[in-house]
Amino acid sequence: MPNYDYVCQTCGHRFEVFQSMNDAKLEDCPVEGCDGKVRRLLGTGAGIIFKGSGFYQTDYRSDSYQKGAKKEGESSKADSGSSTPAASPPPSAPSGGASS
């Protein structure tokens, strides 16, 4: 459940409320003696997605992408394991010039 910020239009009191998204918006200022109306501030209550060192961006990928990446990784392992290393060519004789 997100936190929502409200501000009173009469006294200017700002406060934060922990509410469900399904709860009705607050209408009255909680300050005693103030009968002002409050309004919810925009831009608050958004979810957080962690990105950066220690978090994987690929955690949020679709299932089809993850299956394709897994299949690709398995095929590349199979390809690298079945090939034999190429034999290195024999060393060539030095091309030193013979004097005649």
C-alpha cells in the first residue's frame, strides 16, 4: 500500500497518509479547528523498481524473453563443447637470406 501526500487548501498543513489504492481520497483537514478541504498531491504513491548494482534488470523481463535467452545460452554451450580446437600450423622456417 502506498503513501499519499495531502495538503490543506485553507491552512496549508501538509501530511502523509498510508492508504490502499482502493480507499477513498481524504476530504477534510485533520488539524483541530480547521475545516478546510484537502487535496492529494500528484506524483506520489508510485511503486519502486530497483536498478543498479546488486539488482538485475532482467528480473522484470517477460517469460518469453527469459525462455529464449535460456535456450540461446544452452545452444551456445553445446556448440562450444562439441568443437575440437584447431591444430596450430607448424612453425615456419626462418626466412633468413642466404648469401651467394
